[in-house]
Amino acid sequence: MKRTSRDIRTANRYEVLRQIIAESPTSRQELAAATGLSLATVATLVGELLDLRMITEVGFEDSAGGRPRGLVAVNTSGGALIGVDIAETYVHVELFDLGLNVLARAEEEVRPGESLPEHVVGHVAAAVGSVVTQAGIEGARVLGVGVSVPGQVDRATGISEYAPNWDWHDVPLLDLLTEHIAYPLYLDNPLRASAVAELWFGAARGRGNAVVVNLGTGVGAGLVLGGGLHRGVSNSAGEWGHTTMVLDGRPCRCGNHGCVETYVGARGIMLNLRELDPGSALLHAEDQTATIDALARGVAADDPVARRVVHETARYLGAGVADLVNLFNPEIVVLSSWVARALGEPLLHAVREAVTRHALPRPLAATQVVLSPIPTDPVCLGAATFALEGALQTVGQKNGKRTTPVRSRTTTPPS
């Protein structure tokens, strides 16, 4: 789709604000150098952000032989953003200030049998209400809510087109959420959310090419290519978890067999454990979180079964990551989400060994494989940036004298 001048202006405004959030305080000259925009364009965009009270003037710095440079910084009290991480076993919500500092958190457990859309929407509405109450802010200060949902997502319509782990097909999720949440809503996918979080604040910061491997119940790869988020033509890029690892292998909920997810997702790891030791005390039937946590404790205690399960999982994961290294030639591969966080360094060490065995030498030499350093929920953080994008686009529409009201649902902000 061809971008309009308004789209480009919105994207530039977003990029300038992103740099200010990352580098506060900073000067207009530094912003121009960081974004590649002209100083005049940056000055105009900074003026707009000042008018919106998203940033503030914070003094001056000396320049070599010239006039002192004015400094700007993010106005952390200029609004609030909410990020929602809908996963197969939980709904986690965080509320952020404009500097993307966490002010409040809430989590709702999604139990087996609670995967119907109305159940999930109820959990999201409850958690969003909780963080607003905890933070003690007025509803008018909430600029938007970014919602990450697993599977195939149509951002323009707000529809969850396909979530295989829940057997969702064409669920009008944003419409359902709008019935319970009064704030502007922006729908996307955890692969995109985790990639943006790493690009802004994590291991991919300052990198032009990165792959963020999301390891949870579901598995996928968020892609940063050429310095920006890569979505693909239908916002479907990164469904690496549903590429074939083993011909005629384990059945996958997507309908195929042998998908990567069936060997390295939480359910796949449980099956690895069950095949190795069916009666293991580490195995908690139907409880993914408890099983992964038990494995992590077992590895720390040098339990031989736990160590073998993690090693076997890492063999599959390393082979799959090596494929990503060979395909995309990234500077960095980041292991993210709750399974990677729980299994930590032992998983990372074994994955690195497997990647070394399977990747081609030249792309391997240019690639690091690391754990996500983000201390909070990366998906919530990334989802909050989608709300920020949407808020800036809405401002652009108003400045463009758009006369039709903006609906409290998904728009298509630049990425």
C-alpha cells in the first residue's frame, strides 16, 4: 500500500519521539543525526510534540563554539499507555508512563476451558481496570491500549483471523473488547510486540537486523530487517513455529505435522519430558507453567532428567535457530518470552552449541545468540508502543482536519 504524506509525517513524528524516549534529554541536532531527518523537519516535529505535551524543554547544553543547544525530554506525566499480553495460559497487563516506565501490573490466569473469546475478553477488561485503578490515573490520560493476541491478526479490521491453539477463526476481538474498554484499542501479534520491545529497549537496540524468537506455548520469530519491523504483505511474517522440523512428526494444532512449535513450545517440551520419563515428578499434567518451572529447578539442582529434557529441547531449537541465521543473516538472535526466561542460561548455552553445529560459518560468525535482557514483559512493552503509534496517528488525522470520528479500535499506524 502506498504511503501518503500524512503517513510519512506520522512515521517521522513517531521516530523522533522514539529517539527522545530512548535518549532523554537530547537536542534537535542529535535527533536529526539519529533519524536522518533534516534539522528543519526535526524542529517542526519537536514543536508538535511540545504542543501535545508529550515532551518538554529541559534546558541547554554547550556546543563547540556555537549557541547553546536546547534540550528536550519525554514528559513522563503527559499521558499513559497500556500494553496487553494475551497468551494461552494468562493475560498480563502493564500500564506505562510516556517514558515507558511501568507504573502498574495485573495478571489473570487463563485456565483450561477458558479460551472462548468472551472469557478472554473478560480477563483483559478486568486486568485493564485493575492497572488503571492501581496507578490512580484519570481515564482521560490513557492514550491507548495495545493488545497482543497470538496467531494471525488483521490490524486494519481488529480481527483475530486464526489462533490455532484456541481454534479461533475470524474472531472480531477489537469489537468485543470495545464493549468493555473505553480507551482506543490497537491489535497486533506477540511476534511484532516482542521484536519492537527488543528494538527499543533490549538486545536489538541499535541493530539493523535481528530475530526475536518467542518461546511460550506458541513459538514464532519477530523480524527486524533493515532497521525496521518486518511484517510481510499480510502481517503474517515470522510464523517460524509452524515451519516443518520433522517430516510426518508430531501433530500440531495448526493441522500440520512436525512443526517447530511441537518440539520447542511449552507443550512440546512437556512431550519431550513425557517421552523420556513418563512417570517423572517434574511433569504436571495440563499445567505448562508448573512443568517448565519444575524443569528449571531440576536443572539448577543437577537433576539428570531435567538436564536431558532441556538438552533435547535445545537440539531442536538450535537447529531451528540455525535456519533463521542462514535465512536472515541477523546481527543478533534474542530468545524471549516466558519459557526462555524460565529455562535461562542452561537453555541458552545448549542452543548456542546446537546453532554452531548447524549454521553456515559465515552468517554464524556475524550473529550473537542471547537471552532477552528486558526485565518486564517484552510483549506488554511492545504492545504499549503500538498504542503510542496509534495515538500519534490519531493526532495526525486531527491535525489534517479529519471530520469523521476516530473509532476506539484498530487503526494502521506506521511501523
